[in-house]
Amino acid sequence: MATLTVQTINDAGSSPTFTAASPSGDQFINSGNQVFVIDNTGGGDACIVTITAEVTSIDLTQFGTVTKANTILTVDAGSIGTIGGLYTAIFNDGSNYAQITYDQVDEVLVAVLINQTQI
């Protein structure tokens, strides 16, 4: 499992650095404000990306018990997908990491971005 570095973007612009998706999965420190980007550069297979919901049931006063499943995104070959705004109370493990797995990693690149522009 590889730990991905969160990259800062701002109003000056940026060129994200993509990393090959790890066959054993990836993780990143999740503050709830990042965007996870998947670039399936291959010409063949789609890639199914799963971000594990560490907490699958939570009691909310206004709604009662709410269940949450893993977040799953299929990124077709030659396409880019994004997942963002991962709730820390649901997706963070005991060390504050979000855990990501892939059904295949051939020609799959990933990056984690966060906007740091503030007024």
C-alpha cells in the first residue's frame, strides 16, 4: 500500500503530479476537503475504484440511523474520474487515512488535490 501526498492547488494554477496506482491499494490523510483524481490512461479495461467506508452506520439526531456504503466509481479506459468531499467520520481509519483499492491498475494514475486558496 502506498501513501499518496496531498498536493496543493491555488489560483496561480498547478500541474498535478500523478502516481501509478498501487496494486495493493493506496491511502491518503483525509481532512474531508481533498479531491481524489483517477486517470485511466489505458485503452482497454475500465478501473473500478473503491474507497472504504470505515463506519457504515451512524446515528444522526435529525435523521435517525443512516447507513453508508463504500464509495465506488468506475473509470472507463481513456477517462478521468474524481471523488471528493469524503466525510472524515465515515471514511477515515484509526490513523485518519482514507483507504483506496482498485480492481486493476494497468495504466491507472492517481493524485490527491486540495484547494488552499483563501481570502
